[in-house]
Amino acid sequence: MDQYAVKGGTPLVGEVEIGGAKNAALAILAASIMTDETVLIENVPDVRDTNVLMQAMSSVGAVITRIDRHTVKINGSQIHNLVIEDEYMKKIRASYYLIGALLGKYKHAEVPLPGGCNIGVRAIDQHIKGFKALGANVRIVHGAIVAEAKHLTGNHIFMDKVSVGATINVMMAASMAEGKTIIENAAKEPHVVDLANFLNSMGANIKGAGTDVIRIKGVTKLHKTEYMIIPDQIEAGTFMMAAAATKGDVTVKNVIPKHLESITAKLIEIGCEVEESDDAVRVVAAKRLHNTQVKTLPYPGFPTDMQPQMVAVLGLAQGTSIVSESIFENRFKYVDELTKMGAEIKVESTMAIIDGVSKYLGAGMTVPDLRAGAALVIAALAADGFSTLDEIQYIERGYEDLEYKLQALGAQIERVSDETQLKKFQLKVG
Ligand code: EPZ
């Protein structure tokens, strides 16, 4: 199995281009089958999650043509099967977006129940509540969610919990329901807005995405479109944190700075300089950073998907920091790995109490999930000495070419597949 080998201690310096947003792409790819006409989507990140979702879509009959690495054409007119196989759902939870898409278009979908995920319980009650409110009959049969309706009818839906996935799923189905739907307490994340813009470009009538009340007038048909996915807020934030942890100077290009405000604010608070321009942010960390408090919240709050990377940075900051996780209850599993590098972090329930140390020391680590993997890479880049990271397939779920982008910033990181390659890397970097 491949590993990352890292020799830390080099400040990252230079420029990095951010790709399309993984979580927007997952919603938009799923929604693209809601028309029988051909849809062109640009800026699709070439990561494992988007590739698996496209396989799941092909498996039910969608015709997907890759024009280049980041551009796909999708035609959903040949869909002949409304049952998604378990193997896709096991690989990627976001296959459940096909429920909203298929239910909206064909009024029927069967998708296996998403399994447990390693960041904590991830309920789907709000998705089901939304589908039922639109008039679907939703049953769990042999471990699958079966959603069907004679026709869907718009309704007034109050989400009991702010959920990105439920907002997206219900928005898709409601786009092709009869009449008006109002989603209250909707998620406001940039990818919710991107999906609404995409659906509107296909002829849907969605207003208010980006606020907590989304109003949808159902249409009977959606049509072709050409659409470019927004930049990935979390990939951008990850490079910003890598600059901070390594005392570097990195310009993160092709971003929407507004989407990064909560991350930028925390970096400034702990002593970084952050310069914003129209579509870039530059992060400079010239001196040792200092402590702060962070609580993850739905957008525009500090994203849970940036929590591990922030903890990796605060582990090196002067003073005691407190990071509270309010979205997922089990998102601190990587802390044990950081401890192997010398970090002093205590986890009490959903809170990490971090006593900043002056340096990390390289170690052998195992990646527990996607964003935790990014955090461990950041810590290894900042550490003195060598580190190795196992189970990097989790990182590949959401980061395209991470090691190449880091190398271009001066990082000493390589993917190695065996002991010989690891030795070679160690000899090369000394
Ligand atoms: C999305 O997951 C993202 N995934 C996650 O990205 C991200 O961490 C999360 O939103 C929060 O921002 C995609 O976009 C594909 P939620 P999602 O529904 O939709 C509870 C990454 O690293 N809840 O907003 O599954 C739930 O348990 C990842 O890229 C219910 O109670 O998250 C959680 O506590 C991993 N009932 C909270 O809401 C429901 O029906 C937020 O979950 C749905 C959710």
C-alpha cells in the first residue's frame, strides 16, 4: 500500500492553484442526470469520491464522457435502472444524492443505507423527512432506502438540524415537484449555492440558496447546460494552514476569498498575515503563532472540514488553545497520531485542549479519515525529521495531486510504494 514519506522543516513558499470543490461536484454530478439532455461540467476535481460517484451513475445507465481531466459530459437519457448498488455506497456516502436526483426525475430511487462513517454518527432522518414531506413513500427494505411517489408535491419543510446533505437532496427532488417548496433552516454552504445555481441553469426555479430559507417552484423538465464548479474552499484552507504551520509564504490562487473568511479570520487572530485579492489569498507566517479558541459551525462559521488542520497548526502555537467540534462527535481520532509527533492535546468529549509545543518530531502515522489525513500531512511538513503516513487512500478521496502541489511549494514529500522507495527518499532528502 502506498505511503507518504515526508521530511519536514521546510517553510512552504510559492503559489498553488486550487481545483473544483469536491462537495459541490458530488451534488452537481448527481443532479446532472435530472435532464435527458447532455450537460457539460467543468472544474470537476479528479479525486476518488467524484470518480466513484460517476461510476455509480454509469452503473444505472448515465453516459459519461471525460473531455479532459476536469471536464465531463453527462447524459442521463439512457437511465434504465433506479437501484444503486451497495459497493458504491460503501465507497462513498454521497451516492445518496442519487436519491434526490432519481426521485425528482423518475419518482423512484433505491439506494443502500449509508454505513457508519469514521467521523461519527451521520443520520439521514432529515433527508427522509424532506422526501416524505414532498409526498414520497420512503421505506427501508433489506438495508436500502426505497423512495417512490406517484407525483411529488411541494411543501413547507422545516429542517430540525442544519444539514448540507439533506438540504441538497431535498432541493433536487423539490426542483421537479409540483408547486412550491420552502426549505427552512437550510444549510448555507457555498456548495448548496453552487448546486442551486447549477439547477437554475438547467431551468429550475430556486431562490434564496445561501440564506436559511430556500424557495423552490417545481418545473416539469430540466434542460442542458454548461457549468463550471466553484473552487474548493477546504482544499484552499488546507494550503493556508500548511503555510501557517511551516512558517511559510503561500499564495493560494483561484479561490473565492469570501468563502474563506472564517479561516482567514482565525489565521489573522493567531498572528498570520493574510492578504486578499480578487481570486487569491496570500498567507505569511513570519513568527511563532499564538493560541486561540475555535468552534466548528455550519457556514459561515468555521468549517468542521478544517478542524483537524486548524488543530495541527495550533499544536505548534504558543499558549493553550481550545477547539470545539459541534458538527460531528467523533472527529478527533487523529489526535493520537499528532501525539506521536510530540503534540500535547487532550480530548474531552467534543473539545480538544491544546498546549502548544515549540516543535513536532517526525513519526510513523496512520490516516484515519480525509481531513484528518490533511492535518497529519501539515504536521509532518512542519515537523523536524522524517514521517510516514499510511492509509493515504483517504486523502485521495478529496485532494487532487496533493503531493505534487506541495512539492511545487518546496515541500519534501513523496508517495512511496515499498521499503526501497522509502530508503531512496530518505537518502535523497538526507
Ligand atoms: C457534508 O456532509 C460534507 N459532505 C462533509 O464533508 C462535511 O463535513 C459536512 O457536510 C458538514 O459541513 C459532502 O458534502 C459530500 P450534514 P453531510 O448533513 O451532508 C446531522 C469532507 O471531509 N444530521 O451537514 O453528511 C449529522 O449527523 C466531508 O469533505 C442529522 O442529524 O453533513 C451531523 O451531525 C466529510 N440528520 C450534522 O447533521 C440528517 O438527516 C451535519 O451533517 C442529516 C444530518
